[in-house]
Amino acid sequence: MTDESERSDGERSRGMTAGSEGADGEGPPRDRAEPPPRGVTVVVITRDRWPDLQTSLPRHDMPVILVDNGSADGTPDLVRRSFPHVTVVELGENRGAVARNVGVDLADTAYVAFADDDSWWAPGSLTCAVQLLDAHPRLAVLAGRMLVGEAAGLDPVCTLMAESPLGREVDLPGPSVLGFVACGAVVRRTAYLQAGGFDPVIFFMGEEERLALDLAALGWGLAYVDQVVAHHHPSPARNPRERTVRSARNRLLTTVLRRPVSVVAATAGRTIRSGASGRAGVLAAIPRLPAALRGRRSLPAHVEAARRRLD
């Protein structure tokens, strides 16, 4: 993970519909299959989490690309020595979620499964994911069921996705969603790259929503599939105050990037009124506002209407 790796349940995912319209030359394929190659690559991002990687890396049963966000604990060399089959990419700096884009660029498979240094996919789940993605050519993101900790409790966000208020579209394998947890998601590589991947404005924590909105705007589908399972054992090295502030910051920035001005104003006001952490989050968003405004664009009406159902 990165220093900005923690996220709140509400920030991570929201059950939503995904639109099916696409512009000429854009969006999902209509009458053609995804070209070869098939298969899936696991992309892991990390920073100073070698102890976690010692547990998680042996559990991956597909090719792994590990992208290191400027670790200072010798993680890249330790991984190369202990797991020579893993492709290691050193960035030399902390790029947050954008590091995943590097891994996706390097992958030579049709699909990419994300994992954090403290997560892994259950045996057989990625084979199932490939079959589902092959069978559903409009599906860009398959959001899997996440089991947390030694007790393997269901992540509450999965309940939200399973109960997505806009139901299930006929050409998708599960409830339609507009949001996901990255370390529990498998993506179609072409769709991910078409939508631009993750962006540096959000950096990390809640970075999934902007990507989900843009995929839906391009006509791709996103769905929750509970038979595809990821395990997540969150690191105890977390600062609750920092998590709350970052969640507030990124929620506001995502709104600036894609939502109407009225929604931006309402979100800012609600965040300020939420307490000291919310106000700190708004202040933390200010240095990033110029970049957010440069990247700002409106969503298609049907996507914005779907998103409003969760407001």
C-alpha cells in the first residue's frame, strides 16, 4: 500500500447502475469479442510493507506485477530474492493509486486483478473472474466479495453492492454498481486504460469512484459478483484521524471532478459541518483544487441521475 492507503467504508464503494451508451469509436464492444491474449495478471502496489508481502505474495496463483511506491525498507530487493517469479517495478517515489496504472500498462493479459500488499484472491476466484469477463463483453469491472481478517467477516461494503438500488442489468453477471474496492476488483484492461485509470488528484483512498463514473460514462458496465472472493487482512498500522481527514478530502475532490456545482457546494457544506476532521479535510483539498478543476468535466445525464440516487 502507500501512506495514503486507508479508506472508509462509505468512501470505498457505492451500489449504482452503469449506463450502456457509448459514443462512436468509444465504449464497450458491441458485436466483437475481446481480442487475445486471455488470462489475468495480478497487480500489487506497496510501500514499506515487506512483512505483509511475505504473507500475501505466496497466495497469488496468477502472474504478479508488484509496483513499489518508493519503499525505504528494501522491499524491492527482498521481493526479488524471495519471490523471483514476481515482476518488480520500482517507481522511486510514492505515486499512490496511480502506481496501479504502471502495472496495468505492463500487463500482457486481457484482465488485471488488483491486490494490496495485505490482500489476496481466494483459490479459483480469478479463473472464475476470467470466465465471467469473457462471457460478458460489456463488463469493465468485476467487484468481488471481500472477506476481512482472520475471521473472514464480510466487508460491509459488499452488502451495499449486493443491494445496489438499481438492480441488475441483463448483460451483466451481478448487481450493477458504480464504485468498488480496488483490492477486490478485476478489470478489463482495455476499458481501464480507455478511462484513464486512477488519477493523481485523489492519490489514494476513495480513488475508485471517479474511475467508476468515467467507465459508466463510456458505456461500460460494473457489477458485483459474490462468487469471486478476495481476502483482506488490513494492516494495523493506521491512523484513524488521518483516515477520516483523507476520506473527507477525497470525497470533496471527486465531487469537484465530476458532479454539478450544486452537488459540490452541498458536499462542501456537509463536510464542514461534520466536525473538526471534516473541516480539516476541506482545508486539505484546497491545494489540490486547481488540478481537480483542470480535470473537471460533466457526466452524461443518465450517469449523473444514477449517481444522485445514492446522495
